[in-house]
Amino acid sequence: MKLFDLVYVIEDDFITSKITELYLQQHGAFKRVQKYKNGQPALDALHRASDQPAKLPDLILLDLNMPVMDGWEFLDALSAEHLAKPVPVCVLTSSINPDDIKRANSYSAVQGYFIKPMDAHLVDEMVQLLA
């Protein structure tokens, strides 16, 4: 089983963010979770760690609809970052719009598209997908 030392959860809703964190912590594949309320502070953290692979996350769980910097803006900015290692992104959103799914999958960093809410089965799906 692949292990994820650090996961960024980028989600503006506190309850959804907390539920996601709890499910990740209950799964043996995830060690540490850092939560961000929108894409901007997460992007800032990535930028600070960009040349230090050990400080970069092993996975980013990204909501699409957020204030300040939404998921689309984050994905655009992430595409321009030069990180010391590739960081996979799984979109975790309430959007079932086929256009959103198609658009998200057009980004090379996006490895999966998942519909909220998070549950144990969804965590298992992510681990299997990224193995």
C-alpha cells in the first residue's frame, strides 16, 4: 500500500474539511493532513517548499468552488509551479457537471475526480487509484 506522509486538503467548508481529515486519519495510508480554506495559502505553502521534496505534499485534495482562489485558479497556478517532485491532485467536489469533470481531467496533475462527501470507501478508491 502506498503511504502518503503529507496531504493538503483545500476546502472552504469547515465541516467538510474536518470530515475529510478524520477519514484520512483513520486510514493507515495517511500520516499528516494540512488544511487550507482556499487555494491561495496552499499555493503559498507549495511555493515555499517547491525545491524541497520532503516538504511537498504527497497528495492534494482539492475543492473547486471556494472564495479568494477557487480550485480552477489553483490548478492553473499549480501548472506554472516548478516543484521538486510531481504532486498528484484529486478533485473532491460536489459538482457532478460533466464539463467540470472533463475540464479537471485536462490538467496533468489531476489523477482523480471524486464527489463529496468523503467516506471510507472513497478513501480506499483514492488509495487504489494512486497506488
